[in-house]
Amino acid sequence: MFLESMITEQLSQNLVDVIVIVISQINLMLSLINDMFDLQSMARNRFVAKNKIFNPLVTFKFITDMFTP
């Protein structure tokens, strides 16, 4: 993604922090939209669950990084 490639550039730490926040918000928005599509599929009895390995440590780190100044 374009924003992720910007992090590798020679940018100030403040700018990198802002880019990380923007990326996090984009990912949260995508999750929200996917959840809405899942709910719509459930309402139409067309929902197919995906068996995906869930790593709570990765999720916890993502959340704590989002709120760490």
C-alpha cells in the first residue's frame, strides 16, 4: 500500500505516527464494512463462515499501538 511504503522514507517521527494512525483507521473502516456485509449475508441466509486462525496477541498489540502516544 502507498501509505506503508511512505513509512520507509526519511520522514519525521510525527509524520510516521500520523501515517500509522491513518493506516489503522483504514483497516478499522474496512473491518466495519466487512462486518456490515457479513450481517447482510446472515440476514439473507447466505453467510459462509471462514475458518481463520486468530492470534489474540497480534490483535492486542494492534489495539495498544493505536492508543500509545
